[in-house]
Amino acid sequence: MFERVAFSSVWMLNPDIVGLVRELGGLGYVTARVRPVFDGYDIGFLEARNVIAIKGMVRVSYDFDRRMLGVEGVKVGEVVLCVGEVEKVLDKLGVNVEDGVLFYEVQVRGRVSGVDLPKKEVKLGDRVLMGLVTDYVSGNPSTTRFLHVRVYPLWATWKEKPRVYELTVVYRDDKKVLMEFLENVEDVLNGFLQSLSSL
């Protein structure tokens, strides 16, 4: 169902990323190269997008400019496990996660089928436009509590039954709320889609 599952935290100050990279290496992660330089450390990222560690299909990244630590994969269970490992390492390094994190965010992207979402046809001149219910938003995108769900059809499957839809979720809230969401994400999103199909 999912192509991408990401759990991110945005920090007030940079946590000990060098220590995190070294410790994750001891836990079986392939890690970025770290070497001391005159004014700190140089981190040779593994991939674009600031990847500092990889284990299986899970990537850990850190963006120094945005102070964003992220865990990304395709399987929810692997992402949740990795988030736990990263936080244990940070705790071991003496980083106070609760006081250091400004907010948490979950992003989920996938494809779903088996529902038929409502559509409206609108005439504009000699054209018929199809209006699809696609965006649902709760909160302000510049705050720490925000939810945005987007559902849109994969046009190549439009004439088929069941149709395939792309689904993306951006969700910011307390860590506990987001972890519960991730652990039940398939049921939550299936329930959401079923409620949409009955509109």
C-alpha cells in the first residue's frame, strides 16, 4: 500500500549527529563517513537528501539547515523500529529529545484501490470537467498541529474498476499521537476512504 513512510523531528539546536552516526554504525547501519576538520566535522552523506545511515530499506537523514532528523522507509514497522533505535542512541549520547524537538511530522504516500470516490461533472463551454474531492485539511500548515490528506485518481486507471488513487498524508502532532497513527495507519486510512466513498 505505501511507497513512502517518513517520521521527522525538527530540532531547536542541532543534536549530536556525529555521535548518532557512529553509534548507528554499531547497530548494523551503513553510515556516512565522518572526519574531523578544523572547525568541526565533515560528513560525507551516503546519498542525496542528507542520508547519514541506511539499514535495509530504511534511511536516516539529517538536514543541518532545517535541523530536521528523519527516518524514511516503505514499511511502517521498520520505520517505527528505527525511530526507537535513533531515540535510544540520542538518549545514550545525553541528548534531551523532549526538550530539543520543536515538532514531529509524519508523511505517508501510497496507492489505494477498492473505493470509488464521488465525482461531479461541471460543464464549461463545450467541455465537461470532472471535479474530484481531493484535499482535506485541518489546522494551519505553519503550526505544530496540522493534518493534510490528499486523494487523487491515477488517471491511467480511470476507466477501470476498481480505480487506483494516490494518497498522501502530512500530519504534525505530539509524538505519541503520531506513533499511534503510524501503528494503525492502514486501518485509519481505509476508514477515511470508506467514509469518502459514502458521501
